[in-house]
Amino acid sequence: MWAAFRVSCVAMQPTLNIATRAARAAGRILLRYFERVDQVNIQVKSHNDFVSEVDRAAEEAIIQELRSKYPDHAILAEESGAYGKSDFEWVIDPLDGTTNYLHGFPQFSISIALRHRGRLECGLVYDPLREEMFTAERGGGAQLNDRRIRVASRLGLDGALVGTGFPFRDQRHLDAYLAMFKALIQNTAGLRRPGSAALDLAYVACGRTDGFWELGLAEWDMAAGALLVNEAGGTVTDLAGGDRHFRTGNIVAGNLKVHRALLQALQPHLSASLAA
């Protein structure tokens, strides 16, 4: 068994190395424009959802790097969509936290994950401002700049610091979310909404926060982060405690006990559509 495990990790390492190279290339683009975002061309995709020439340039740099090594792999990227057919699919968010970035608010990241036949195999979340590279491989654990990381060991919500994200695009469930927010702010040490779901999940993975929940995310927002949490010893589910978070866009993450406590606190406030 251990021999097979080692072979699996060795086989996957080149893909993670390529993804890391791609993320750093995109990071250089983000940093180059960050000090002059007032000159960046911005378009509105939908209500409170923006895209800039920087997003597109960063995504192009990532895809170019990945395709140079894996030309036959499929791509699912935030700006250019899905294309190609393969058992291997890269899930890419070139700039998670675009609104932060466009306001000069220093909290944004790059998220890249690889799925094989629908199962996450490796992923990373890169914060170019802090030079922090969070990486994970299925069965191989999670690291921050090559140092092993683990989720926090907190026993419940008492004293917990919990991350979240406001429903800024689709606000159909705003009332339910605000009820969840009220319930948790009364039972934790505090809630944080930094504005990059990928980094929020990475922070759960390394123990900076004890848990996280958000509604209405896209796959590229959470693919790499979900793998990070799992490989750091945590649990990731949808709001019902199932495995449909990539389908529903609703996610809850934390160590086993915090995750269970979050579900218990959130579920009384679920509407029928959120619970489905």
C-alpha cells in the first residue's frame, strides 16, 4: 500500500510543479498592475461581478504554461469557460478577489486545481503579495511554502474565528445568509470576510481560521481550497453535510468538530432551495 502511495505522489508532483510555475507567472502580472489599477480596463459581467484585462492576461499566462506541458488536458477557467475533452481537467481562477484587487485592497489570490475523472488530484492557492504558496496533493497532505500545514484543533465554535463571504452576485438567499451570520456572530470569537474564498479556505487549511462557510461560489473559487482543507485534515461539505458543494456552490469547511458545529448552527436557517 505504501509503495503505491509513494508512486502516486511521485507521479503527481510534476503536475503540481507546472501549476506552481503557472501561478507564479500569473502572480507577476497581477503585481505589475496592482499599483496602477486606476488605469486598468474594467468590464461588468453581471451585478457586482467584474472582469479586467488583468484577469484575462493572468488566465492566459496560466493556460499557456499548462498547455505547454499538457496540451490535451481540458480547461475550466473563470474567464474563458470550459473547453477540451479529457479525463484530466484544470480548474482555474486567475484572480480570486477581483473587486478587492480593483480597489487596491491587498487580499486576492490565484487558484489552480487538477481533476482526474472528476476527482481532485492536486491544487494550489497562491497569494503573490505575501509570497505564500499553499499546495496540496491527494493523499500527500497540504503545505504552505513547502511546510506541512494542518487545520486548527479547536473543539467547537466557542472562541472560534470563522471566515465567510457575503452573497454579492446572487442575493436571492440574502435573508437566510443574514440569519446564519447573526447566529454565528453570537456564538464565535468573530467572523471575517476578507473577499477571496480561495484564500479563506487556505487559511482554514493552515489553522489561521477555524472554519468557513459561503453561498453561491463557482467551482473555480473553491476547487483548490477544498482539496487543501481535506489534505490538511479538515472536512468540506455542502450546507446539508453532503458532497454537493461543487454543484450547489454552497460550502462549509473546518476540522471535524468545528465543521459539525457550523452545520448545526447553519441548518435551522436553510431555505428549501439551499437545503436541496
